[in-house]
Amino acid sequence: MAAIKRLFGNFRSSRAKKSDSESHSSIQWVVAGLGNPGDQYSRSRHNAGFMAIDRIAKAKGVELNRRKFKGVTAEINLAAKPTLLVKPQTFYNLSGECVSDLIGYFKIPPHNLIVVHDELDLEAGRLKIKQGGGDAGNRGVRSIAESLGTTDFVRVRIGIGRPPDYTVEMEPGRNPKTEENKDYLLRPMTAAERQTIAPLLERAGLAVEAIAEDGLEAAMNRYNQRR
């Protein structure tokens, strides 16, 4: 009896390993939205990437409720290809810790990684797709590039523009421009501001799908145009 149990135990283990291997090799795209975990950041501009991922998940009828490599994930299909949505939970500036582990585990080439993030240097209301290039001071993008050792991934940049002229109270010796940017990125948006950004987040989700379905060049031609 013990021998039979061992035999069937080995059989189940073999099947489980095979199933895990098949799942391991099936993912062909990874779409990562950048943001910060926690309710205090959930409505901030810096969480635009999270918001876009949530909209894609909702449109596909899934929830990001699985934890993998310091991120919350869900599996969907893009252009009939298995795709992993992920929101890194490492905080924005350490996004590479999560993303690089996922890319390595699923053996995804960098050009099949799409990173969705807010962009200060892109005027509010604009969307721009790009591959490679500099990070324009975006520390989340920089973290991913440094962790992967390459910038050869696709970015869907959600334009939020630079903050309007306003003064942030601070201690002497601190950089006012840096503090203004930080406050602008992390403070909760008003209801009117959230309403304004909503169509851009929907457009970002459509752009992600177009990249997988129609190719990078076609998606750039369609979504990089001013509206």
C-alpha cells in the first residue's frame, strides 16, 4: 500500500510540475502599471499606471488578486496571447524589483514588456507610446531599466504635465521645484481632475491592446497623435 501511495504521489507531483511548467512558458506579454500601494496614494497622479491596469482588468472581466514576485497580478489574453497584468507593490521607485523577476521567470523578451506610467514631461491629456530611450527622470522606469540591464521595453506614457505655479511650504534648504513635483504627483486628485484623466486612462488601455494586436509601429501611429 505504501508503495502504491508513493507511486501515485510521484504521478501527481509529475503532473503538477508539468502543469507549472506549461503555465510558466505560456505567458507571452507582461503589462506593468506603475504606482504606489496604499489607499493614501490610490487617487494620485503617480498611480495613473495602476489605474490604467485596473481598467484593462475590468474590461477583461478579471481581478488582480494573485501575488507574484512582490506584485499583484491577473492573467488575460491580448491578441489571443496569454498576458500577465501586474501592479508592483514595491513602491514606485523600486518597480524593477518586481518586474525584472517576472520577466526572468516567464522568459519574456524586453520588447514584450509594456510599462504604463504617468509622465511629467508630457503635457496633460496626451498619450505617447515609445520603446527604449531615456527615463526623463522617472525613477520607476529607471528602476526597471537598471534591473533588466536594458531600456528595450515599450512604454505607454500618460501625460500629466508639470504642476501649475503654486508654493509648497518647506524647511529651508529644500528644493522648491522638487517639492512641488512630489506634492503634485502624490496628493489625491480632486473629483474634477479624476474625471478629466479618465478618458486618457481608457485610451492607455486601448493602446496596450493595439501594441499586442497591431504591432508597435501601428499603435504609435494611431495613439501618438495629438487629439
